[in-house]
Amino acid sequence: MRYLNYNTLLRDEFSERVQKLSINAGFTCPNRDGSKGTGGCTYCNNQSFVPEYAKPVKSVYEQVKEGIDFFDHKYKVQKYLAYFQSYTNTYDSIENLIEIYEEALKHPKVVGIVVGTRPDCVDDELLDYFAELNKSYYVMIEYGIESTLNSTLDFINRGHTYEDAEEAIIKTSDKGIRTGAHLILGLPKESREQILNHAKKISKLPLTILKLHQLQLIKGTKMARQFNEYPEWFHLMGVEEYIELIVDFLEILNPKIAIERFVSQSPDQLLIAPNWGLKNFEFVHKIEKRLEERDTWQGRLFKP
């Protein structure tokens, strides 16, 4: 392949198919409850990516069991990773966090956890716990970076800096824990050059995986209201433009960082724009085809 696919890493580590189960453990965020801010990130509506079985009114174990029942109908033999996805999944006392994580690990088909969080919500005590857990289970911590520009992070109300992200990722990797990062491409007021510079900056970090997705305007968010009032702040890309951006981004990106996702799909009833009408696998096929047409690959222009 012309880029490092995350599924390749999983195949190297496990002998059978591995499926992530989204878990909503009822967490909040420090930029929602007032400790860092209120209102949350301007683009965020968690209902845009939480599957039906992952509802906070159900226990973690119930969500795991229902998720496994759902996927077992499609794939009879596989293992699972419990993916703590909604909001900030390290934002609680360590005692409560350990209880929540280990509830998911009680199911015999769950072989590890993936924890989505913010770079300002992980401390040394929690990292030590993850490092110990990592000896027996698959553990990955995914950090929402979203942008490497502090001006953008401030504009979207993230409540942390890019330097916070760098520090958290390095500390996590130094503990021997797999690290992931999320980036949103096309945030308001960011130029194409600035977006491609994200690839240069994160290529310096000890990341295991990277998730990319296009900016989506979701109903009920502050960003949707901003778009109505100040459309000049936004550039919503079409499919072909975004594909060219992704290919250029991959050329610059460190070839050791695996790609887990190129795009995100929000439910039609929540999505304002852009609506490309493509499934994830269809978009991946277009990326692979364009890489081949341009005879290029991840890391072709990477400079260590």
C-alpha cells in the first residue's frame, strides 16, 4: 500500500479480526463544566458520532455486550477493543476511571482499551496505571489535537495549547503506551499552507496512529451559528479538493504514523455541510486511486 494503514498494525499484533466498540461512560469536559470554559468546542455535537448502542444510561458492560452482539452477527470470530469515545474519558478521579476501564475489560472478548481524551487531562499517576495495564492488554490513548495553531485552538474553544498536546503525547509514548491523535482539516480561517504545516509538525511526535477528518458543520453547534453569520470565515471543500489535500498531506507525513481514518460521517439528520454522499470505504478507494495516479506515497516528501 502507498500509506501505512492502522489495520496493518492490528493484523501484525492479533491473529484475528479486531473491532472497536464505542463506549459512552457519561464523562464531560473541562471546557463544558466551567473548569476551563463553558459551551464545549464550537464544532462539537457528540451525537454526531455516537452509535445507538453506546448511550450513557447503560452501564459500560451493557454497552460492551450489546456492541459485541451487534458485530458478532457480521463477523463470527473476532476480538474487541473498548473505545471510550465521548467527551473527555480521563476526566474523573483515578479510582473511578480504573473502575470504568476495568468494567469493559471483564468481557472475555475484550482485549484492550482505546481512550479518547484531551492533552490537558492526563497526569503521571494515570499514565503509570495505563503503562501497567499495557503489560496485559492493548492500550492506546488518543489525544484530540485538532490543530497545531494556537490561534485556531483558541477560536474553537479547545481550552489547551498545541504545546500541551506535544507534552502529553511525548510523556505517553515515553511510558511505552501507544499514542493516537485527531486532526480536523479545514477549520475556520486556516489556509491550505497552514493545514499542510500540521503534517510537518505532528511528524515530529511519537505517534502510533493519526485520525484525519474534514470539517463538518453540525446542527446545534456554535460553529453552525458562526457559519450563518460569518460565512467568509469558512472554506468547505468539495470531494476532489479534499482528496488532493489528503494526498499532499500524506506526502509530508512521517511514514511511521499509521492512518486510521481520512474522513468522518455524521448522521444526515445532524449534518449541515459538506454532504459528499460517500461511504468511508468509497472515500478510501478514491484516496488509494489518486495516490496511484500521482505515483506517490506517504512520507515521499518527509524530512526527518
